[in-house]
Amino acid sequence: MRHGHLLIDFHIHLAKYDRLLDSPREWFLSCYPSEKHYLDICEAYANPDTFCKLLKEQGVDYGVILAENTPDVTGIASNQSVADFCKGHPQLIPFCTFDPRREKNMDRLLEQLASMGFCGVKLYPTYNFFYPNDPILYPLYEAAQELNMPIMFHTGTSVFRGSRLKYGNPLFLDDVAMDFPLLRIIMCHGGRGPWYEEAISMVRLHQYMFIDISGLPPKKLPQYFGDMDRLSDKFVFGTDWPSVDIGKNADAVASLPLSHKGIQNILGENALSLLSLEK
Ligand SMILES: [Zn+2]
């Protein structure tokens, strides 16, 4: 709890990747006062006990930890690395990933990953170069819907070299939501850049679509997403840690001109029900 609010960060990356390309490395370096500072953070928080201590200090109740397998753009934080990191730490919620152009039988793999404790999936269309409504993904969506596992999609722009924006338009998720009406879909960054309107249209149209507000300046949110208070059951808090401070970000969201209920929904209540967790 932070200042009386349940707090769930729905978008956390591992501090230490199995392999990190130069472009994201340079970006993360730019988020810290010095290279040494950044490297110390990576080293320290590669230990899940130390990371959980940080979450506790910041008042974070749960954190979703994302695997990433995008060797052409950012690098690799494998499903196994995320599973190992989260093991024995119930406040860490592991999400697995797939590279749809390289991996086969994603539906069967997902069943195995679910039995290993994974609670959801994160896909990176702009880094793995596929359209979210590509039929090769449909068996995976079917399995995720069956297993009641939410799927997150990166949408919108990215600072990393080599990312291809066209795959990040939230409109491609319209087909997915129509064809898998019970699948819970989370649009990371809400179509950041060119497509805030598209993202908000999607959450208005589809009962089980949501926006994760990571990677967006909190004070700009009401400008990007009109009617945020009325639609507050459609947003989840996330930070894209390690690029930002979780507590400061949460406080900035809490100070937005929204109702108390709206703030509570966004900071934790919506995520709690999406992840079927208990307080
Ligand atoms: Zn991210």
C-alpha cells in the first residue's frame, strides 16, 4: 500500500537481461546520473530479494515481471530467467513471451509455461515485426483465453533502434478482441504517440480491453485520454521500471484530478481483478 492505495505495477522489466543490445543500454544509461549508478542498480536488483525490498519500500503490493525475446531490437530476458526471478516471491507475477516469427506451437508452450506459474503473456509486435491479428497467433490467443491468461501488447512508439512502428497500431487488436471476446487484452502505453484515440476507442468498444499507462508522463494522461475518470476501470498503472522511479510515478498518478475511486482503480484495483489476486 502506498498512501492508503493498493499499488500494483503492471509493467516491470528485469534489471539484468540475458543479453541487452546497445540501443536500450544507452537509453537506460541516460535515465541514471552515471554509468556506475546504472550498473550498480542492475547488479543489485538482479537479486529478487533486493528487488522485493525495493518494492516494499515503495509501497508496491505486486509487480508484473515481463519476459522479452526481441533479439533484433532490445535483447533477451528469457521466460526461464523471469521464472527463476519470480520463484518463491508471491508479490512478483511472471509474464512470459513469444517470438511469433521464430517459435512454433505457441499454444502448447503456453500450457507448459502456465503450469510453471506464468500468469500472463507479453507480446512485442513492433520489436518482433508481426501484426497482432496475424492468424499464426490465433492458436496462442485461443489457449490464453482458455487458460484465462491476460495478454499485453506493446503499442505505439519506442525509443529503441530498429523498432517498426506500423505493427504498434491498437486498431489491429480490434480483430483479436472480436474473435476472442473473453480474452483480456492490455495495450501497453495506450498507443503512445500517434494512436491515443485508437486505444481509447478500443477500450470503449471492447469489454475486456485495457490500457497500461507505463512510459507516459502521468500529468499528460487526462490530455491523452479524454474521459479517463469515467473509464477508470479500463486503465492499469505501470512504470516500465528500471527507467523510472515507481513511487514518484504512482504519486504523480494519485495527484491527477480524478475521483478517489478512479485513482484506486488505476493504481491497483483493476490489476488485482485482471490477475485474480487477493489483497
Ligand atoms: Zn516495457
